Amino acid sequence: MDNTEKTLILIKPDAVKNSQIGKILEMYEKNNFNILAMKMIWMNEKLAAKHYEEHIGKEFYTRLVDFMTSGRLVAAVLQGEDIINRVRKLHGCTDPSKAEAGTIRQLFATDKTHNVVHASDCPETANKEIHIFFSEAEIFDN
Ligand code: GDP
Ligand code: MG
């Protein structure tokens, strides 16, 4: 059993503006995802480029960065068994019109850009993304 796996989540500016922080955190807690670190930040273009490096140059990149830098967001580190896959399942498909019933994106997202939440997609990405937003001292890992 791997209880040590960690992932980075972001509650994006649309969800913060729509007062959905509490509802989203409640869904993590109801799923017994352990919250090890959390902060509110306002992304700038440089931070967005670091976090979304793999998408630089894609058709939607400018829209994505404009959105991600449009307001404050909440970043958190979650921990648990198979947490990377379980969080992505709870978030639902990137395109909310295709997201499964009961997922966070199906419940709260507007479109493919304004889709409420981010989650790391594999252990290597999780490790990179966690350390973009948090120092080791900010992660309460016992
Ligand atoms: P995720 O891992 O499900 O967040 O999806 P990706 O890593 O593929 O894309 C990162 C983010 O870029 C998504 O969450 C969306 O906000 C945005 N994005 C991805 N694909 C598209 C697209 O085709 N159109 C638009 N407008 N935004 C997209
Ligand atoms: Mg992704």
C-alpha cells in the first residue's frame, strides 16, 4: 500500500470567483484525501509558463495563461494511496461537457478553459509541480 504518494491540485480562478473553494475542499475531505499543504496565490505569466511548460505553443496556451493569471487561486498538496489517479477521477474530464456525473468539473466547470481545477497527471509531474508551489518546509509530511 502506498500512502506516501502526493499530488498537486489547483482550485482555479473561476472557482475562487464563484465561491466554490469550500465545496471543492469538502469533496477532497469526503474522499479522505489528506491535505498536507495549502496556500492562496496569484499566478504571473512566468509561473504559468513553468507550471504549463508542456503546453507552451499549443493553440489554447494564450487563453489558458490569460485565465490562470486572471485572479487568485488555491494550491494544495494532497496525499493518499493512488492519489494521483483518484484525484483526476474525482475532477473528471478536461472538457466539462464530457465529464462524468458527480465529478467536480461536471458540477462546477463552464468550458474547456474555465474548468475549475488542476491535478498532476503522473508521479514525475506531481513532484515537479509540488515544488513549483511549495518548499519542503511548507509540506506537513510528518
Ligand atoms: P488537464 O490535465 O485535464 O488539466 O488538461 P491538460 O493538461 O490537457 O490541459 C491543461 C489545461 O489547459 C486544461 O485544464 C484547460 O484549462 C486547458 N486546455 C486544455 N486543452 C484545451 C483546449 O483544447 N482548449 C482550451 N480552451 N483549453 C484547453
Ligand atoms: Mg494536465
